[in-house]
Amino acid sequence: MAKIRLVNMMFYGFHGTYEYERELGQKFYFDVEAVTKDDSVVEDDETNDGVHSTSIYAVVKENVENKRFHHMRALAGHIADVILADFTSLAEVTVKARKANATLTGPIDYIEVEVTRKAK
């Protein structure tokens, strides 16, 4: 088993509970941890295994920038589902999504959701 992590990716997206969030957009930050089913990606140095950090990054970017969700948890779950569907050598994916501009009545650094999906 191997873990591949992409940490603190930043994208601009149009997601949120409120209409102004979906119209104006805001910055979102993502971490992805992908766990392989076995050690084959570690033991083989070939590039044809299909698990590339650039490919995972592209999945996150595509979905954050080109889809719209009301809730970060739904967005994070969708991203995890797409990654698992695209990369069959993965056993598990965890996606963390953060936004700093939370619409709360008190001080807060950010809101974060974490979604873990396992391959079937």
C-alpha cells in the first residue's frame, strides 16, 4: 500500500449555500489522500500505472472550477467518487475541502469538511 497526498491545492469556485456565493465565487482549498490497493505502484517505476499526482490534481481542478454545489461536503464527496472511478488501483480516497470566508457570526479561521470513500 502507498499513500499519495496533494496538500493545500487552491481553486476558485462558485459553491455555497447562498446565491451570492455561487455568483461571486470564492477560494477553496483541498487536500487529497489516495491509498493504493497494493504495493504494485511502489514496486514498479513505470509511468503507465495511471496514478499520477498531476491527474488527481486535474480531477479536483475540473470539478471545483466547472461544477456547482451548495455544500462543500457534496463537492468533496463528488471529487472522491470521481477519483476512485478514474483510478482503479486505489483502495481509498480522502478529500478535505476548506473555505476561509465562512458566513458565520463569529471569528473563525476556516470551515473544513472531510469525506472518505472506499473502492467497492
